[in-house]
Amino acid sequence: MTTTASHHLSPAFPGRAPWGTASALRAWQQGALDRYIQTQPRDFLAVATPGAGKTTFALTLASWLLHHHVVQQVTVVAPTEHLKKQWAEAAARIGIRLDPEYSAGPLSKDYHGVAVTYAGVGVRPMLHRNRCEQRKTLVILDEIHHAGDSKSWGEACLEAFDPATRRLALTGTPFRSDTNPIPFVTYEEGNDGIRRSSADYTYGYGNALGDGVVRPVIFLSYSGNMRWRTKAGDEIAARLGEPMTKDAISQAWRTALDPRGDWMPNVLRAADQRLTEVRKGIPDAGGLVIASDQDSARAYAKLLREITGSKATVVLSDDTGASKRIDEFSADGSRWMVAVRMVSEGVDVPRLAVGVYATTISTPLFFAQAVGRFVRSRRRGETASVFLPTIPYLLGFANEMEVERDHVLDKPKKQGEEDPYAESEKEMDEANRQEDEDTGEDEQMSFEALESDAVFDRVLYDGAEFGMQAHPGSEEEQDYLGIPGLLEPDQVQMLLQKRQSRQIAHSRRKPDADADLLELPADRRPVVSHKELLELRKSLNTMVGAYVHQSGKPHGVIHTELRRVCGGPPSAEATAGQLRERIKKVQEWATRMR
């Protein structure tokens, strides 16, 4: 076998190759292969954005190593059962036969190796160590950041593959939200004393976008009014996108995703309209809703049935037929699939072009992997569209799509960690607890979603924001949903700018019925800052602390009086405007006592 065997794979298996690349490796794949062959390292970490073609690169390298007798067998380690089967299918295309059902014992001579999961290695690390000791082995560690998912998995990988002749680590997201070290990854200490992962070859989203390897992503953000009842029985009303505490954001977010409200039906209807537009240029384009849990997934599928008149494919992680359903959806040309977590990473359905981010998972790792399901380019001019709630974390991730991250092994001390107001906050928390003031510290506190509605908020594209708020079904919303699905990146930018200009002009003639909508364009509208809220709460706590000494009243009593006079929820759930009003009021009280 030689590197020419790779012509049996598209540069981004299993999808159809982008224009002009079907018979050769992509430039980054060839560059990474050349670097490996020149250096012949035992360990090699390749970081390539989702959809760039990591599988093709890895199997081409495996073919070269087998052909030159550097190794005698291959072991592929993947995050899921579905992915290990995809690896075996891809390898078979270039004559590398991997057994995806291997569990123990000798391997048939018909195979060149095995495809297993990290969980499987975690159960029997010595089995795989013995295989590596008996024959020269290349170990391909797919999405290697998963090897840090648990201490046991990481330790098992180290034990199992320490004797391997060569190790190739692959990832599209070389970072984690924790500090668990990733096995076989080199960490280098920076000038700030913090150790970060170091890749041997990196091909980021920005590079891939410029090369036309991946699709540009249009993010469509939806706000709306949410109302819920807390565990204490208080009814809270808030608008997605307004300054809120972390707990209030979480509860407003969960209220929006409740299938019994109006937010999800409106957003799913808008996403389906967008899919209809995209299918004019990409007839087999499909949509994916990423849900938080199985009950929600089933409920969203029911809503889609009502909206489209067609049955949506539902993929649940504990369903034995999940892989089969994904394969069927990949090939059947139907409109929608609804899934929980298992489709968020690695599972390749190249025709996916429209997504709905309907989960409350808010880590950059999960977000990047989820968006990665929609970026695989099959032909020139394809775009991806992802619908999401106006949540600060998500807007931040969407605006930083091209930022390349490494895994940070040491957590830097956060700015302002030595808080000069920490003591007064501690006293206030204690006083509030004595006064039965809900501090909102428990993010997972039970609550009841009461109602929700949806408002088109903004479009995020290439780090810029466009649009003004508009009601679902309005002409303004349709302007953005109707953007053609086949456009060059600069054409998308130009169309968005034109639509925003038209929307601003139209807003000057807006009737009173739309007076509840913000009239500032997206690029001038403030994005919610949790840091600002923290500073306002600190200022309020400081003012209350000073007033305690003047009035002789406990902290909790003063906070209760402020709520009675100014209105609104506890400080932990108050908006920026409510906090400023309370600061102003306590300043007035303090001035009168002087």
C-alpha cells in the first residue's frame, strides 16, 4: 500500500470531496504527511478543524507506515461505537481492514488491526498493551481530548499504549474545560508560567474557510420574554439577552427550550423555513436539532412533525439502532433529525446544513463540536445556518469561531480573584440566608417554566453582528431566513449588510405594535456581560455594608427594604437596571442620615 491508496477516499470521508480535490490530498493533509515523514516522531498531534478531513490524513499515514514496514498493525481508538465503525468502513476503502467488533483474544489474519472505543480500552487496558508488545503498532487516537474525560480513561490509555511503536493523536478541538491532562500530548510552558498543549500540525477553521474546505456559518439568534416560577414560589420574568445573573440566565434558557412554550415552536418553524431556502440550492440538505435530553428530543420531533408534515428521525444514545438511524438519515434525503449528545461530535452526516442548538450545555468544547456537524463542505458556495438562543456564552462562542485554542493544563488566577469586597459579600450572604433571601447560588435549583415567546434578535457572521429585533413571521425576519444557501462568503456579508440597512430604514416607520422591540442594530446593541452584573452587585453590597454602620440595621433587612421600595427579585436574580436603582436608593438613604 502507498499514499496513492488515498485516492479511494475523498479528502473528507465520508462526504463528497469539495471542488478540484477528489483525486489528491488537500494541501494541509499533504503538508502534515510530509512533516511526519520528515521527522518520523513516535508521537504526533494533528489538530484540524471539524470537517477538514482528519480521517483521510490518518489513514493515508497508516497506509504509508504499513507499506514501509514501520508498523505491522493499526489500532484506532474512537469516542463512540458509531465512530469506530465509521473508521473501519473508511479504512476498508484503502485496503486497511480493521475489526470494529474486536473484544478479546487473537485477531484473524484477515485484519490489519482493530477499531475500539476509549471506554473499551478503559475496561481492558492490559489486553491492548499485550497487543502493542507483541507486534509493532500504530495507535490512532481520534478526538484525543476524550482521553481526559475521566482519570481512569487517561490512565488506561497510558498503560495500554505506552509500548506502541507510533502514536498519532487527532482532534478538532484540542482543549478541555478542565485541567485533566490528555495522554501523549506535549505541554509547553509559556511566558506566563502556564502549560498549554502543543500540536505538531495545526489546520484551524480560519485556514479551512479560506481554502473553501469548510462552510461559513451564519448564526441566527433568537431572544424573547421568559417567565418561570422559582423553588421559593417567586414568579420571575426576563428577556433573553438582558443582563441577568448566571442562575437567572440558566433558568431563562431552560424556559426557552421547554417544548410547551412558544419559543421552541417559533424557532423550529423559522429553522424549517431556512432549510426550505437552503434546499433550493442543495436539494438533499438536512437539519439537526441538538436536544438536552431524550424527553425534549421526542417533544421537538413531535413539533417538527406538526410543522413539516413529515416524520423527523430521532436518535437517542441508549437506542441500539442509533447508528443505523444515522446512516439511514445520511442517505435518505429527509428533512430533520433530532438527537441528544451522540451526534454532536465526530458523527459525519455531510448533508447537514441547518442546526438548532437546543441544549443548555455551555462549554466551548461542546459548542465547537456541535457546530462542526454543519461545516463540512461538499461544493463551492455552501453555507451553514445555526439557530440559537440569545445567551451570552453562546454568542461569544459564535463570534470566536476562528479563534484557535489549546488545552490549558494550569488554570490562571482570574483577574480580580482577590476581591476587596469579598468580606462584605460573605457577610451579606450570611445575612440574606438569615432573612430567607434567595441568593441563587444553586444553579440547578428546581423551577417551573411558565411561558415563553420568541423574537428574532440578530445574525452573527464572520465575527460581525447584523439585524434588528423582529417578530416571528415578519418581513424583517424573512429577509434573513431567505438568504440563499449557495453564496460565496463575501456575498453573504454583502447581503447581510444590505438587509440590515433596509431593516433600519423600515424601523423608522415601525407601528406602535412593534414598540416592544429594540430599535438598535445588532452591532450597537450591548451583549449581556456577567462581569458587569458582578460589579454592580459588588457596588450594591459595598453601599449596603456602609449603610449598615450608619443605620445599625442588618444587611438582610436593608436588602429586603430595597426590594420592597424598588421592586424586583433578590439581588442574585436582579437585572442591571434593578441593581442600579437599588444603588441609587441606598445612596439617598445614606445621604439623609449624614
